[in-house]
Amino acid sequence: MNRYTHKTVWIIGASQGIGRALSKKLDSLGCDLVLSSRYLSDLDQLNDELSKKAKIYALDVTHFNDFSLITQSVLENQSFDYIFIFLVIMSLLGLKKCRLK
């Protein structure tokens, strides 16, 4: 057991690249994972590769209303007291679609 065992980590952008690699590493450290990405099928595939199942949510960060709804769902429907680490990893291509008001 290490200091990360049973700590909840939510990674947005978990299905590819750095997010995918971090998901696998944090899983190996014993973290409880909440994973989000645009494509649920990619998250399902990643979840099959993890040692324990993560909670997964389809989430496109360019849709701000969806982000609010998913955040509310994650916080209301989980069995953890708090989120230890919250990571948002997205490509610069995704940023082009975002328009902050």
C-alpha cells in the first residue's frame, strides 16, 4: 500500500496519449479512477486494460453545459468523500473549439 492507494483521481481526456498513460500509471499505484473523454468506446477499451474498473463518463469539454451536468453526476453518484487529484488533459485542437465568454 502506498500514499495513493484508494485516492480518487478524475482524469478528463483519459482515453489517449498522456491521459491514457497517466490512467494506467495511477491505476498501478492503486488509485480509484474516474475517467472522462469524448468517446465512450475508447474509455471502455482503456477500462478493460486496468487492474480495477474505473467509473467512466463520456464528456466533450467543448460543451460547457455537459461538463456541468457530468460534474454534478460524478459528485452525487460516487462512493468517495472527495477527489484527491483532478486533471484536465486536452489537445490544442480541442481548445480551438472552446469559446470562453
